[in-house]
Amino acid sequence: MTRDRSYHRGDWNGREFMLIDTGGIETGTNDPFAESIKAQALVATREADIIIALVDGTTGVTPGDEEVARLLKRARPPVFLVVNKMDTPNRDDEIHEFWSLGLGQPWPVSATHGHGTGDLLDAVVALLPDTEPHQESGAIDVAIIGKPNAGKSSLLNRLTGVDRAIVSETAGTTRDTLDVLVDRGGTAYRFVDTAGIRRKARIDQDVEYYGFVRAMRAIDRADVALLVVDATEGITDQDQRVARFAAERGCGLIIVFNKWDIVDGQEWRDEIEYQLTDRLGFVSYAPVVRVSALTGLRANKVFQAIDTAWEGYTREISTSALNRVLTEMREFGHTVTKGPRTLRINYMTQTRTKPPGFTLFANHPSLADDSFRRYVENRLRDAFDLTGTPIMLKFKSKDT
């Protein structure tokens, strides 16, 4: 399943470390991704302080193992040769042939049952450099989302300046989520590339299903989501669905039209503007950036949009300022009447951030229908800069 470099935090006996998982290195294969997977794995070996070379104890030494061993003999970090699937303890006689790889002592383990993993971890952490864990608190979490083949991985590579993700014209190349931390002008951004989100009817493989689940988790923990849309195709039903996922989960949102450099003609550009209102009107608060991840066209505008969305997402507004807006709303006279009951808002206060949420105390909160909620939201957006963020409104009885 793994293709790109995937980073995961670990801890053993109080010692923290980062584990880089990589795709399997294969030789003599027709897999179009084989060379890219190999390149990603070799980058990981250059980043690492320790390398674990994993082989299959049930198959014996294979030509692929010998090729990997040749590559790792030139590596700088120490290498642990780990023989997996040794499910019966104390059968060291079965691993003797792996000495022929020239990577030193083979370590028998069973990933399924856990045999030998404790001893291996003891040896690994003993060789880790004595450094303090890197603190990443305060970073803005940015999820890159969208349908398959919209250019999410290309955008990740462009924004981070590092080829962390394999890029291909084949839809569905990314299967996991990838985290990359970037510091730009003193602001930390943690970008998360996600697998393309398909319609449920199209999710018919286990790999795609778990990629979808991980994408949802990435949105759940994101402060801001970049919805990447293929500008040559326009806004599709899938784009609408992905945008709704982000809106429902309450994260900031930016719409990124990718491949803008190859959009053909003003007529199609006008059509895209129409589609923005017609198909993504429910997230009209989202700023729009038109870029080319391939050439870098306007890529810096994405960072500006993230900063703007983050400011709205974390915005705190004083109660006095909110109630001045409420006074203006009363003067305007827009309200809801049902039979003998008329909605009156007595008081408004902010009750949360990320995203900003407001509680309005009213005489009949049940009268606040969708139309009135949109009216209140629009007035708040007119009065305060809340670009890029959803707003949460709660109507409560003035007596509670």
C-alpha cells in the first residue's frame, strides 16, 4: 500500500523518535511507480539516523533483498537487518542465510505476534542521537483535499519545496496521508496531503477505503483545508461533496483552482466563475486562488490565503462590538414572525473560536430558521473580517 514517505511519531521507554515508513523496493517489475517508490525510500535513508532493512523470513534471501543490501552498504547510518515473520521464538537457525547479505547480525522478529520487537527497539533507541524532541506546537494544520488527480501532491511539493509525494497522471497515486512541516517567515505550517476522495459508489477497494478514512481524519484535525479543483474540468459533484465535508467539520476553507496556466479561453474562465456561485455558493466565505502547481504560478498566494483564513478562524470579537451589530440589526427590522410570536434577539456573545461560534439569546429561539441564520451570518461577515472560516450560530432562550 505504501508509496510515499510516511512519517509517524513513536516512543519506546520514554525515548521519542520519528519513524519513516517507505514503499517496498522492487526489481524487475512492471509497476510504473517502482522507480518513484525507490527514490522516496532512498531519500528516507538520507534523512535517517538509523535504517531498518526488513526482509521476509519465510521466503529466504531474494534477488530484491540482495539489491537493497547493495544500496544500503553505501548508506551512512547504521543498518539493522530485521527478519520478519519469525512467528516461532528461538528458531535462530532459520535466519543464518541472511548473514550473506553483508548487513551484519540478522534480528528475528514477528510483527504479528510481537516476538523480538522489544529487543530490537532497545538496540535502536540506544543508537539514537541525544537530541531534544522537536516541538511542532503552534503550527497551522493545513489539509490538502480534493478529488483524485486534481494536483494535490504537486501542490504539496510546490508549497513545501520538497518532493515528499509521488506525482503521476494516474488517478489515486496517493494512498496515505503525508505530513510536511514548513516554516515561512516565522509562521509554521503543517501540510497534510490526502488521498483523493471519490464518491462512495467508487470506493470499492480496501486501499481506497482506508485512504478515504485517513483523508477524513486529516480534515477533522485541520485548521484550514485547501480544496484543490482541476480548473480544466471545472467544479464537479465530487468537488461539491468534498467542500461539504470540510464545511461540516468546521475547518477553514480555501478553493484552489489548479492547472490555471492551461485553462483555455475567457469563455471557460467565465464558466468557472459562474460555477463558483452555482455549485459552491454554500462556502462563499472561502477565498479563491488560481495557481499552477506545475509552474509555480501564484503559489505564494496560497500562503497569503491560509494566513487570512487562519485569522478569521481564530478571530475573537468583543461582546460590545457584537451587540452594536445586534442594535443595527434591530433597527433594520428584519425578524421572523409565526402566528402571535415574533423573534427578538436580546443579547449576543462569542462562545468559541476555531471556528468562531456565537450564541444569541432570544425570546423564541425555535423561530430562528435557515433564512434568519443566513441573515445573521451575513451581517457578522459584513461587520467583521471572517474570510475563509465557517461560523457557528446557536440560539438559546434568554431565560437559560
